[in-house]
Amino acid sequence: MLPESLALLMLAMLLMGVAQAHNTPQEEANKKLVRDFYNALDDVQAEGKIREKIEGIIEKYIAVDYIQHQEGGKQGRAGMLETVRSQPAGPPPPPATGTPTFNMRQPGKLVAIMAEGDRVIQVTSRERTDPATGGTKPTYIWNMFRIEKGMLAEHWDSAMPSNMGQPAAPPPSGK
């Protein structure tokens, strides 16, 4: 190989390595915080003990002055606790005919988790009933958190049915 070609090949390999994203140790810790929070929620949901155990989870993961951007969401750690405690005890009531529902006793499936600085975005999917077919189909749920001092300090979210006018397909695996 000519020296110029070798130099260009080495430069290209170097640039390819730089282009790959790597999280800092803090970003990795922030992603772990979000995963641990959702794992704790999933565990108590599966046990059917969310009302009994939510206070400890909130105290461990949620900042006192937590900001909730969900429409109608209550603010602060106390607001989140009030929201969870205001939900009816036991399994959810049967839905109205034709209303899609989630099985909250089944954990969401992790689709992707990404961090940049103090923000973490997690995408999960949950199966929901499909009134049109009587079966189930996934809905993708997007959650973004801002992390401050090792706590979840701010939250945005959105849910999107899998079809959205397109054939149902999982998101790309990134590989």
C-alpha cells in the first residue's frame, strides 16, 4: 500500500472511532438511575403493591421539587405521591367497550435508552388491547428526565400507538 493511502486509511479509521458516541461515566450513572427507577416501579406493579411501596420509591428517586410536564400532572415529590395514592386500589376497573388498555402488571419492554449531559431518554413499549381486533399491539412510550444531584428532577413523556397509519413494526435495533 502506498504511504499516502496508508495515511488516509489510518485517518479514516481514526475519524470513524471519534464518530461513535460514548457516554461519560456520569451519563451512564444517569441512565442507571432511570432504569433503576422503572425497575422498582415494575417490581411493585407486578406484586400489586404500588400503593404500599410507592413512598419509598419516590423518596429514593424523585427530587423534592420535581417538575412534571405531563398535562394535569402534580408538581414535586408530594404531588407525585398524591397522584399515585389517588389511583383506585387493586386492579384497574374494566375499560369501556372499545377503549384500549395497558396491562400495568407486565413491565414495559426497553426499546432504547440514551443520555446526553443531565438528560436521559428512555423508550419502552407496552402491549395494549386493540379494540378493532380484540388482540394486543404495542404502544411506544417516551420518557425524558433531567437528572440533578442524583435524583429525577424533571420529566416529559408521550405515548404513541405502533400503527400511526403505517404497518406495525418495531423500531430499528440500531445495529
